[in-house]
Amino acid sequence: MMIENNNLQLFENQLIRTAWDEEKEEWYFSIVDAVIILTDSPDYNTGRKYWNKLKQRMKAEGSELVSNCHQLKMTAADGKRRLTDVATTEQLLRIIESIPSKKAEPFKLWLAQVGRERIEEIIDPELTIERALEVYAKKGYPPEWINQRLQTIRARKELTDEWKMHGIQKGREYAILTDEITEAWSGMTTRKYKNLKGLKSENLRDNMSTLELALNMLAEATTTELTRVQNPQGLTENQVVARQGGGIAGDARKQIEAQTGRPVVTSANATTLYSVVTQAIEGVAQNDDNETNGGGE
């Protein structure tokens, strides 16, 4: 199963973990998260126990639905990725029928909306950017930062397109190269960078200052250009180019720090920088940082 990215969706201010299968063009939803909402469970464990009992009952009744459900690794509340029962839209609709809930009908409408929005974005990719802009604005980011962030998304996409054409596999190898770039420009791995900012599962770029974003984008855009010129093939050759691209941005960082007498990379995150509401939905742009999972992310 080729999963493009894991995201959070929002139903009546409650978060639901989801994943998009690019090959099948299908959403997968965390079943426990949906059950928590439908049953008004006070916490995760209560929702999990409800789903386990429901699953046993459905199996006893001979339902093939449960055995056809998949498990995917999704980020838990503690920031760790664990195997989680997931269901497609069709499967989740059938599960909803087995749960007496006043929220059943609103939830069905929400599922339809999520599916429709994704189809609209496939037809018109600009909608993805527009929705990302709306999400960041609702979180409380200033317009100047949002514009810079959207530029980094574009730069990241151009870079990963080049990696794909030069024999790099999405997932672990993307993560390794991202780590090379990050360490070369910032002086630390992605994981150390996140630790500095006190982050767990949060998106690193969403917690950068405008200057940090600019240098990160310079590093990735430079790596993209060097990749086109040098035509590296495979992971080892691309690692060399990634270090070169990140190093150029790293030199720029050192010059800025020498002139200002202040570090560019700091522990400040979105909450302290912009008074951002961190409980909000992660947004449609999270894919770019999800690609660093496995490489210190």
C-alpha cells in the first residue's frame, strides 16, 4: 500500500488521524478516533475498549468487515508512531451503522465532504494551497510568514520531484537526504532541531521563524539546482549533493550570525513566535515534513 501522507482532519473540533493512499486514491481513517467521537468517549482508552468489544461482536456475527480492515502506523498522543486500525470511507460507514449515535448522520456528511475536497484538489491542485493558507491563518500565523511557508512547500515539491527522477525512494531515503540538508545548513539533525524547539510530532517547518524558513528553502532550492546540474544517481551520490546544497545555505547562516551577533536557529517555536493555537488541525501541507520520517524526524 503506497501511503502518500498522514494528516489530521477536524470534525466538530475533534481530531481524526487519516492517511491518503495515492495509488488507490482513497482515504483511510483511524477507527478508534471515529469511535471516540461517535460514542462521546471521555478518553482514548475508553474509545479503544469500545472498538475492541465492537470488533469482537462483529467477528462473532460473521462480519468480514473487521478482517478486511488494515493497520497503518499513525502518530499517537505521545508522538510515537504505532500500528492503528484504519478503515476506508465505505468500511467506516458500515462501522457507523453498528454504533448508536446522534452524531452518525453529521459524521457521514463529514466523510463525504473530506472525500469531495480531496477529489477537488486532485482536479485543481491550487485548491490545496488555498486550503493550506486558510488553515495557517486560522491557527494565527501572520500573513508574511504564511507567504514564506507556501513558498517552501513549492521548493520542497520541486526537490522531491528531482529526487524521484534520480532514483531516490520516497520514505526512508527522502528522510536521509532531508537530514543531510538540514544538518548542513542548521548545524544539527532534524531530530536535534525538533528537540531544541520542544517538538514531538509537530511539523518542524511550521515552528520555524521566517529567517529559518528562508534558509531552509535556500538549502532545498540549491540542492534541487545542483541535482539538475550534477545528475547524481542513487542514494550515495544524492547525499553528496544534499550536503553541498545545505552547506551553501549553512554558509549564509554563519554570515548572518556574524553580522547580527545572534543565532538564526533558536528554541522559539510557533507558540512563542506567533502565539499560534497548537491544538488546531495540522493542515493539508504536512506532507512535506512527513517525508522526513525515519531520518531523525
